[in-house]
Amino acid sequence: MHSVLAPALPEGRPEDLTWDWMLARLRDELPDLVDDFLQEFRAKEPYPDDQVPDQDIADTARQTFDLLIRRLRDEPDPPGAAGVMERLAARRAQQGVPLSTFLRAVRIDFRVMWLRLQRIAGVDGNAVLAQNVMHLLDTVDAYVDSLREAYRAEVDRIDRTAAAHRHRMVMRLFDGKPISASELELIAGRLRMRALADYEVVAVMGEGITAMIARYGSDPRVGIFESASAMILFREQQGPEQWRRDAHERGGYVGGVAGLAGVYAAGRLALEIAANAPPTPKILATEDEVWATVARSHLLQVFPARTTALLESLDGLAEHERERVVEAVQTYLTSGSIKETAEQLYCHRNTVINRLRAFAERTGFDPTVPREAAWILVALAPAAGD
């Protein structure tokens, strides 16, 4: 074997060197050329973690050199050459070799071939090499371009296939039918998620859909289910209500979902929360913030008289007085403390007591009685969409 580091002059050189003779000699030395490539390839280690078998690398080098020599001699490609090169690029994409790494290995092909041509040409053949260097570069560039195009085509195919698999798995997760343990593992594998991890789920409607697609549509950690009027997103829990704080949209949030199997039910709950979320500020709402609104909408259908009577009883107050009384009641109901209510409203505790008493006298519901406080919370909750 001849090494590119210590070249030996070839024997049988004609008196008048020609480009065709150099290429014929290069073909005769193809086994040594492959060895030179492998030596330099292993020194640079462009494919880490044993992504590509050694035999694959050696066979590819042999095919590449044979094809390039044929093209440099203006010979036709061997039968099936286009398919071989396309399969090479597709194989590297499937093996997870980055495009830049793949093309770096191809450049080693060029470097090794050029060094051996220089050895074959010697000093007397430099002029012949100079005359044909552009032909060599154009041939290599065309070869690299074809590999790059085939590689990208395969990546697109893989992405489309993976996206289709992912979409089917998400649709199965949200079709509402029972899922067996084995099927759940399959879904988790296709989504690249863990079946038994904790999850957080978000639901948005209207304008929030476009914003969430722009923000998370290409995030492989996020699963997305979309209907005509709403979108549900889910991912493994990343922190207590972190997504709620980061999303900056009006919608619903459910965290601490136990396992991928619980995402469907959590998604339905998130949709209910989203439908009743307050319009401002734009932050994902939770159950704690909308339960009274949800209860109000249902109780108005079941017990309309009681809720309506409570609200109508306040109509006799002047508008400013009504606002102060309601504000005092709502503030008190968040803590149950007269002292904290007074501090939040910047007034004397006796003022708070008087406003709570005024509310009780007008409505017949005492905010300091837990059973009656629940009715008040529901009655004073904003209507869905307000």
C-alpha cells in the first residue's frame, strides 16, 4: 500500500504525460486510494458514535472513487449509479449523520484523490494537472450537489413520515376510546414522550391558536391536537405552572397530569377552562380561577331564580355604593379576613364590616357564612366570555 504521506513514484510513466493516462493509473491504484481514504477518515473521525459501519464506509469510498474517475474521463456512469448515490445520501440521513458531517467526509475523497494524482503526475505533470483542475473541481462539485439534494430529499421524506406518524398518534390519544397499556407505549414511543411522566396541558381558542402554533408548532417536545375552533397542546411537566406563565395567551391550563393516558381528560378540562377564562390579563387560567364562572352558567340553568334574585337585590343601591359593597365582598371572600380586606382596600376594618353587613341585609346572603359565601361567589362570578 502506498501512503499519501510518503508517496512512491509510479513506474511505466510515458514520456508525454496525458490526463487520460493519469486517470487510468488512478483507477489501477483504486484499492490503495481507498486505503488512503480510510486512513485519513479514521484520523479525522467525522462520524462519531459508530453511526456508520466500517464496511459501509469502505464500500462507499470505492463506489465514489470509481464514479468520479469515470466522470473525469467522460465515461458513462455504471448502470444504477444514480440509484447508488441516492441511496448513499438517504442512508446517511437515516443513520443520523448531519449533512455537514457527511459532506466533510466527501471532501476527504477529493483531498485523497488530488494528492494521489499529484504523486502520479510528479513534477513533469504539474502543467497537465493545472489544465484539468477546473474540470476536477466541477466534477466534484456536481457530485456533492447531487448528494446534498438527495440527502435533503430523504430528510424531508423522513420528516413527513414522522409527522404523519405523530399526527396519527395524537389523533388516537384524543379520540376518547380506551387505550391499552401496550398501545399507550406505542403512542409514547412515536411521540418520543414517556408514558408515565407527569404532563401539563394547555387549551386556546380564536387568535391564541395562531400564536401558539408560531411558538410551539415546531417544538418536538410539544404534542398538538387541533379542531376547527380550538387547540390543545401538551408536554411533559417542566415546572409548577411554568407553561401558564410563559404562554401569554388567554386559555386554559391544567398541570400535574399523571401519565400520557390522562392527557385526553385534562385536555377536555383545559377547553372548559379556556371557554370561561377572563379576557384580561392574557394568562392561561386554571380551575381555581374559573370554577365559579362555570358553576354560575350551570346554576343559572338549574336554579335561575336564586342567583338572579341575589343580583337584583343589589340594584336598589346607588352605582358607586353597589361597586364598593361588591368589591368588599369579593375581596373578603379571597381570604376570609376582615383585617386583610381592609388592608387591600385601604380602609378601616369597621368600613369593611359595614359593607359586608349591607350586602347581607340587601341580599339575604351573609358572606361570613361559608354555605352562603359559596352562593355569593357563584352569583358574582363574571359570565363566560366577559
